[in-house]
Amino acid sequence: MKLKKLLQVFWTFFKIGAFTFGGGYAMIPLIQNEAVEKRHWVTDDDILEIVAIAESTPGPIAINSATFVGYRAAGVLGSVCGTLGVVLPSFVIILALSFVLQEFQALRAVQYAFFGIRAGVLALLLKALWTMYKKSPKGWPAYVVMGLSFLLTAVFSINVIFVIIGCAIFGLVTSRILRKGEVA
Amino acid sequence: MAFLTLFLTFFTIGIVTFGGGYAMLPMIQEQVAARWGDLISEAQLVDFVAVSESTPGPFAINMATYIGSVVGGEQGGFMWQVFGSFCATMGVVLPSFIIILIVARIYDRFKESRIVKGCMTGLKPAVVGLIAGAVLNVMGTVFCPGGWAAALLSTPAFYISGAIAVLMVTLAFKKVPPIVIICLSAAIGIAVGYMGLLD
């Protein structure tokens, strides 16, 4: 019985990994359909919790949710199966593509295509930037962090890790101070 | 040694990037330039962002698998490519996996934690600033492949890239799916290329 459930978890997340483009949030409706409605491993509330957790823990949202749902469905082994399932399709497809890409990169048509695609990627990134901006807190501490993290990495080439750690501490300290201000 | 570096680099990327997906790009750009700049150019990295967007699966896994394959391939044949991909992917997956297993047990305390909430008020805007930096980087690759100075001697390619970018930004904000944007951009690139506008 246990083995059957583990296989179900693996197969469910394998399908989710194989059929969602763009990853992350695009996977949430599929997870809801499979894990809540079909299998009853988790509830709708759990899905909301997963999104909240995924946003406040590091790493890809897809991995976070596969691990979480797998754990709820069948314990630690379940989380291993869910994570392996969601990773495997990408892994195989990209590995195959990386061979093909190296073969075809010399072709003139491919070079022209990628000339266009680079400009298209820029557009996708600007869209992602806007989405992230909308989800970010506003107000002066947030704008200071945005400006500083941009300047420090893009202009002064400071290591991204230090900037991230610094911003987390800055957020912690300013939120404490602002809260005390409200109380007083 | 190359494989340990792959694993550790992606493990670090997996630990420090919040928000998933594109939030990883600034760190990937930085690490690839520092460690494997001779193997993967900035333009190739941008190309691969497009491939990651047009294939199924999470962006982070796609990028890790690809970079692992290229770096592993330097060590020898097919099996090393697979092993390189394996190391990079394991690296990027493990931190999330471990952290979620812990959080799944202590979820209620985690959710109410003021420390977590406080850190997030700094991390969310930080990601915005970091992605803005990545955008600037990609702009450099798109508009000035020969360096910022060469861009002053603007070529038709410069204006064509600009036109494609403006058109695609408009489409992206009208919620046209990424894969459509990438295919359209590719088609325009091929068309202007064979019209002889890029040479």
C-alpha cells in the first residue's frame, strides 16, 4: 500500500513537471487539481499555505511545493518521490537539448533566431521585474533596499550573497524599529 | 573538483534565492561569469533563459541542468555531461528540500515568526533590485554585444533589437504567454537575418 502511494506521488509530480511551462506559479493550479481534488493528499488551505511558505523559503517554488505535498501525502519518502518526480522531466529534456543545441548553434538560421530571442527574453525579464515589484512591500524602507541592492550588485559588483543577507538584516531591523514606533 | 564546484555553487544559489524562477538569474549570471566565463558567454546564458522558458519544468532546474551539462562536458564525454547536470541539479534542489521538510513540521511557529516576517520585508524588495540588475546585464548583451563603447557606433542590429524588445514588452504586458513571445522573436530574428539586415 505504502509503495503504491509513493509511486502515485512520484507519477503525479512527474506529470506536473512534464506539462508546466515557466515553472513556479504555473504549477499551483495543476497541483491543486491533482493533489487536492483527485488524490485528497492535501486541502485547499494547504495549497495556500504552500504558496506562502514557498515565498518565504529559498529555492524554486516547484521544489518547495513538491516536497511539502509529498511529505503530507507519505512522509519523508513521499517528499523524496515528489521532488524526484518534478525534477526528472526537466532534467531529461534539458540534457537532451544541451546536446542538440551544441550541434545546431553554428547554423545561420539558429543564430538569427537567437538574435531575435535575446530581445524577447529582455521583454520577459521586464515583465518579471514588474510582477516582483507589485508583490514587494512599498514605502521608504523597501525603496531604499531596491535601490541599494541594484546599485551594489549592478554598479559596484558586490557579491549577491552579501547583498541578500544584508537586505534580510535590514528588513528585520527596520520592521522592528517601525513596529516599536507604532506602539510608542 | 569541477563537479564539487558545480554542486556547491548551485547549492549556494539554492540557499540564498527567494522567490524562485527569475530571482535566481542575478546570482547565476554572477557565478557563471566568475567560474565558467570561458565556457558560457553572457549571450549563451540569455539564449538559455529562452530555452528554459520554452521547455517544461522549473526555470531553476532547467538552468542548473544545462550549465551542469556544459561544464561537465569539458571533463570528457557523455557520461560526464550527465554527471555534471546531476551535480548542479542536486545542488539547487537540496536546500529547498531540506528546508521544507523542517518547515513542514514546525509550520505554525514558522508562519507566526516575526523574524521570518521581518527578513521578508527586506528580501522581497531586494529581489526587485537584483532582477533590475540582471535586466541591465541582459540589456548590455542585447544592445551592445561588443561592449558599451561599440554601441555608440549604432548598427541596424541595435535598432532592430530595440524594436523587437518594445514590441515584445507590449505583448508580455498583454499577457501573451512567454513561449509565444519567444517564437515570435525567433521568427523576426530569422526574417531580418535573411533580409541581410544583420550582417
